[in-house]
Amino acid sequence: MRRRAAVRVGVAALALAVLSLAGTAAPVGAAPTPVDPAGADLVSLAVVDGDLSMRVRDASQLVRNEDGHTPADVLLSPEGGVTVRVPDNPQFSFLGTAGRMVWSLTSGDAGMPGFDTTRVERGAVRGDAVTVSLTAVEGPGRFAVYTVTGLGTARQLLGVDARDVSLPAASRTPVVWAFGEAGDYRLTLASSATLTTGATVTAEATYQVSVPPLRPGPALPPPAAAAPVEPARQSPLTEAKAPAAPRAAPLSTPSMSQPMAVNAAPAAAERRVISDGHVDMGPQLVGGDWTIRIKDDAVSPAVWRELADVVLHAKDNAKTKVPAGSDFLGKEGDEVWVLPQGQLPGIVWPGWNTQHESVVSGIRGDVTWTLAGVDGPGRFTLFLTKPFGGADVLFDSAKALPQQLAIPLNTHAHGSWAFSEPGLYRLSVQMSGTTTDGRAVTDTKTLAIAVGDDTDPGPGFGGGSGDGSGDEAGDGRLPRTGESWILPAVGGGLLLVLAGALLILAARRRGRAGTGAITTP
């Protein structure tokens, strides 16, 4: 097979490694395609016309709902990776002994890669599951794929001691790809499922990764002092209680990667309680009007809905106990309802995004998400789970409001939404930005979440909404709550916030409002 030139200097070593591929490699003379793993679906499975396929879909392809790349034709760029040390925590023993250096394929600056079955519809395969197997590993060190739950529990999916994993249909699982030594790796993955007809379908793919020398970052500097919100940047809040508002958001459903502007239909008037299926909250700039809506992926094609027409229902299957070291959720052993950062079957999965094409093309700079008020029977917390345990708290109603989060354009993000008591919660959410012609736009809506099996979602419908005009927040404001405002020290604010070098990235960004668990599918 002819040697192929590297696409760029930064991935030259990977390009040379790909030269050894045979069989499914790109046609002779074709340059391999460099792919940034951050926010990409490295294992994207689909069942189409009775066949099972396995592809690599980068973040831009996810937005456009494209089929993606053949894995053997791809260079997984190592430039966004990071070296860290295995924590002294038995949850991560599959990575090696505590203190040992490992390398992660992504640093988390642009999101965690995923195992994706959103194009395997429920009912298309028996058991609504696809099996992925690690059939061969060639390389100098240990390799593992794992995920972390909302409360910091690591679960190995593939590796030396885990050769097979069953993935639920119509879901996306954020994962960490970790390597124990520098050098070139060749990973062969196989997938299989049984169609409802009884026929077994399979697919296989080979991935190439070139791990650079493992060099941990310098010692972490002392954390910077938290910065207060600048009043001039906040829309005025009223102390009067606004009417109850509904708001929906969250769960996993087929097609969290459907293109926003193409596959998502205009806002629907139907009222909907969402207790399952993936939903994102995000702004739109349509006809000059700026408004926050909910993208409901629980239906196909996806539909944009008004927040007043949706209530999210977090049922008791989301209830768990506060673990040790999670004081931001309550006392150890207390009950808490958690809608997790990563998908769990049957539990709603909250998300937010700035991917609508009107926003990507019409807004300059970040979108600012402000939590302006919380009305409910208990404490609300939105946090990110680090891949080695621990949490970065983005919003906390135990602190005084408003609180802010800066979200880059073309972002798709997920965090864990926690509620300390059952009942109806109304979150006053504001999203603001600056148009490309310099006009300030702001909208405030109310997101309603019913927590607990015995909580009636009905009263959550019909909340206030902003006027979308630009300078002033609209209706839907709730009273300020909490003790004292401190901007969350988010450590770069991304889904995969790794220790060491990653926290240094955070220190460099303290001047900005914290950013969320960022992915860009």
C-alpha cells in the first residue's frame, strides 16, 4: 500500500502509523482524514436496511447528522490529549496502580467522546441492545475505555478485564479512552446485534492512536479567588414571585445528533410531560427575535417546543443517597434525586446547547446562561463529574443568585441535575448574547421540573417567558434564593475535567464565567 502524506505536522506520527492498515484502508492515494476526538462519537453504530455499521462521527458531522468516517480512514489526533496520574481510589484500579501516569485521548476542553447508538432505534434489535467487543489490542501498554456516573463512580466498559459491553439502543454514552504507555496502538472493535427477524448482524473496525510521551503538567498553582457577578451585566431581578412556569429538558433519545435547523421542526403547541428521552434547552434567533426553547428528541423528527408547554419529570428511579465527600448535595446518606451527566436507562437526561444554526451564524462570542432564581421545596445543584471523581459545581441554589455560565457557540453539554427534596421546582433561566451586528439579546424563561413519583407535573405548565427584545429580561423571574454569591470555580468547566494539566487550564480561564460540561455533537 502506498505511503500517504500526513495532513499536518501535528499528526505526522499518526499518519505514518496508518500506513500499516490493510483491507479497510482508504483508497490508494487518499490522504487519511484527521479527526479531533473531542466531542466525537468514536463508535457510532447504526442499523439501516438490515445492516449494522460502525463509523466515526466528528462533532461537526453530529450536528449535520452525517454518516461519518470509516474508522480505518481516520487519524485520531493526539493534540488534545493529556497526561494524568491514576488517583488513589479503588474505583480506578483498572487503570493501574495509584500514581501511575496514564494518557487520555481528550483533555475535555471540547468534550468527551462517545459510544453512540442513537441510530439504532428502539425495537430494531432484540433486547434493545448492541454488543461492542474489544477483539484485539496491539500496543506498548494498557488500554481501557470507561465512563463515570453522576456521583463519581467509574465503570470500565472495555479493556484487559472487560472485553464486551452491552450498549442500550437509542443512547449515547460519554467515555474516556485511556492508555498506559507512549507509542502506537492498533485497536480492533467488533459489534453485533440480533434483528427482530432473528438474523445476527455484525460490524468490525480498526482504530489507530499514537500516544505521545507521557509528561505530567507542572504543579497546580493556588486557586484564584472567586469573582462576584458584575451587577451591570445582569438583568434586574424582581423579588416578587412569578407565576408558575413549566420547563422541560432532558433524557436520552434517538438522535441527540440530529441537525438542529434541518431535522428539528418548528415549535409545537402540544403540552408534554417528559419523563424519558433526550431533551436540550437552547436559544434561537429567528426573525430577529431571541428566545429560549426546548429541543425534544423523544419524538422523530425532533421538535422545538416552548418551555411553557413542557414539564420534566424526574421519577424515583433517579433517587439515590448522597455519598461521602459530596457536601454540595447535602449530608452523607441523605436522599437526592440526580438526573445524571451520562445516560442511564429510564432516567431523564438533561442537556443544553447553542447549536441552532441561527445562533451559530448570528451570535458573536459566548452565550451567557444565568440562573436567576429557584422556586422549589429543596436545594437544586447542577454539577459536572470529573473523570477521576469529584465534582465542579456550576449552579447551586444554596448560594445567592444570580449565577452565570458562559457557553461557547456550537456547544452541546450535559451535567448532573440534583434535587434534595421531592416536589415541583421552577428554575428561572436566562440566556443572553450579542448578535453579529452588535445588538444585545436576552430572554428569560422558567424551566419546570417535577421531582418524585408522587409529584403532579400539571401545575408546572404555562410559565412566563421573555420578550426576546434584547436588553431586558422578560417574564418568568423567580425570587432570589441562597446565602452568598460566588461564581463557580469550574476548572475550565468541561465535561472531561482531568486532574493536573486540566486544572491548570482552568486557572487560565478564571477571568471568564465558568463554562459547562461541553460537548459539541
